[in-house]
Amino acid sequence: MYDNICSLYGADIFDKSYKEALNLFYPKGIPERFSDPKVIEPVLIPEIYAEFPGGYDSLYKFINSHLNYKNACGMVSGRVFIQFTIERTGEIKNTRIIKGVSETCDAEVLRVFSQIGNWIPAKIDSSEVASIITIPVMIKPN
């Protein structure tokens, strides 16, 4: 895919600014959802991604310290993929399991994410925007 994009738009496309790249992909004009900071539709690819305070290391420490593996998952192992929206305020909304390992493990991951505080929201042109995040949560027996 990288090679296809480079051949279509030039090898330096990934060196261009976010707005220049959007202009290349939308030559008839950038859709309003990318250029109007009042639009609250979540974006998949912001200029600056939303971040858990302290980064992903802190996020996974929080998850591991709050997940009750023994009672919820037993001897089940695998990855639970969870998707959620980080609102412009940093609040988590629309949490759902994309791919789970068992009903009880999935419910436990959702429970933990209901306790996570606000994130640092994503940004486009220095304005906070809602964004969609999908992350894996490793489930392994103790």
C-alpha cells in the first residue's frame, strides 16, 4: 500500500504537512469534517492522535492493574480488540468490543474501560477533535 500511494502521489507525500496531504487526496476541496473545528464527527486519522495521560505504557499498567483475569477469564487467553471514541473533551464514549475471546473476558475489559479517566484529545490544526481508537488488550492466564 505504501508503494501504491508513493507511486500515485510521489515519494515525498509522507513528508508533506497534514493539510497538504489532505489537499492531494481531496483535490475538489477538503471535506468539512476535516477543516471545520466545530464539526464533532469522530475522525480516524487526526493530525495528532489522542493519548492516554502518561502514554500507552501508563494505559496498559492501568488495564493490567484493574483487570480481574482470574475471575473473569479463567484459563482463556487471546486478544480482545476494543474500540472507542475519544471526544473533544477527552471523555471516552461508544466503547465496544470489535473482537473478543469470551463473553466474560469481553465484559471485564468493558468494565475496566468504563473506569478509565479522560484522555488528551486528538487535534487537527491545533483544534481538539473527536477520534476513534482501537487497541488490543492481551488476555493471558496468571
